[in-house]
Amino acid sequence: MDLWHIVVLAIIQGLTEFLPISSSAHLILPSQLLGWPDQGLAFDVAVHVGTLMAVVWYFRRDVGRLSQAWLLDTLHRRVGADSGLAWAIILATIPAGLAGLLLNDVIESHLRSGLVIALTTIVFGLALWWADARSRRVRMLDSLRLRDAVVIGLAQAIALIPGTSRSGITMTAALFLGFNRDSAARFSFLLSIPLIAAAGLLKTIELIELGEGADWLSIGLGAALSFISAVICIHLFLRFLERIGLMPYVIYRLILGILLWIILW
């Protein structure tokens, strides 16, 4: 890939991984609309590592606290507030993990077209708007229960379809369950950690099996830029979420989806 392609795609990955607008859609579109070459598996691994490092670093205190509580409480066969949240994250990860293992080939073969992306961008954009408009937004993260985790986890599995947006669909589900915007977003970000790690691991294994040569400049630059852009994205998103709400992302999704439908029909 050209240097310009590396820079643009890495920043796109970092920004869209955590915004409710679908990173997979935005990474597929340059090749379909602009004729850019496929970024390749090694680059996919690099930008996934970058975004994973970003969310772990940004929530490092939460990750450390939840991990410690989960380990200690599990050893003592008890469940506290922090270990309960850790168990909720684990439980909510299972549906998407199973769906990915069972349906990955089907999704790769039949659901990565531009028209599918256009449709899911519009439909799940409207779902996000409906959830935000109708939600009571009174529940905090400390009120999350295992049944909530199951519902959000099942919603996350739908995000395997390109254009859905993992962060968008999990926040939509959390809002429907009555959580406020900040709690919905924070749980979505924490929930992304095991899933991004698993996806990165699978891509790494696939890369090793293929035995492709590594372009270390592309890999290093892609990881660094996706890390920086993701950290900035998470910080600004959480800072302004209550002030501006989710409507700007809904409008963006609707405009993008309609334009894609017109262009690709």
C-alpha cells in the first residue's frame, strides 16, 4: 500500500472502532468506492493491535481493578460489584465469539457487499436513534445484571454483519435497557477489549499459517496511528456524549447509507 493509504486507513480504524458508525464498513468502502488495494491481513492485525492497546490504556485503571477483583473474588467464591461487572463482560462476549466461529465464512462470502453495508448503516442508525429517544436513561453501570449482559452480548453478535457497528449496537441495546449514555458507552468500550483481542489473535494465527512476508513499516505505522486516533476518539466521545447526544452519529449514518445506496445500486 501507498503511505497515504496506510495513514488514512489506520486513522479510520482508530476513529470508527469506537464511534457508533461501523469501522468494518469504513475499511471496506475505500477499496469498493475508490479502487484502493485491499489492506491485507497483516495491516488488519496491526490496526486491531493499535485499537486494543488504546482502549486498554485509556481504561487501564478500570481494567486493573476489575481484573484484580475478578481473580480474588473467584478464588474466594464470592461476587462483588467489580467482579460482577467482570463476569458480565465475560458473559456478554460469548455470543459474538460463538457467532464469529460459526458464521464467519458465511459473513465473509455473502455479507460484505456495499449494498449490505448501506442497508445496515441506515437500519441500525435508526435503531440507535429510537433507543436514545425512548430510553429512560436512568440506570448506572453499577446496576448492570447478568441478564442485561446477555441481551447486550446477543446484540453484539449482530455486529459481525458489516455496517452494523459493534459500539453502536451495544449502546443501542444498553439504552433500550434504560442505561444512561455514559454507562452504555463505557460498558461498550470495556466489552470491546476481549472481542478485539480475540479477533486480533485469530487474524494473527491466520497470518502465521499463510506465511506472508511482513511490511514492518506498514505494520508499525498502522498500529501507532490507530492507537493515537483511538485514544483521542474515546476521550472526546465520552467528554461530549452527554452534551451533544447521539443524534450527530445517527444523521451521519443515514446520510452515508443513502449515498452508498445511490452510488452502488
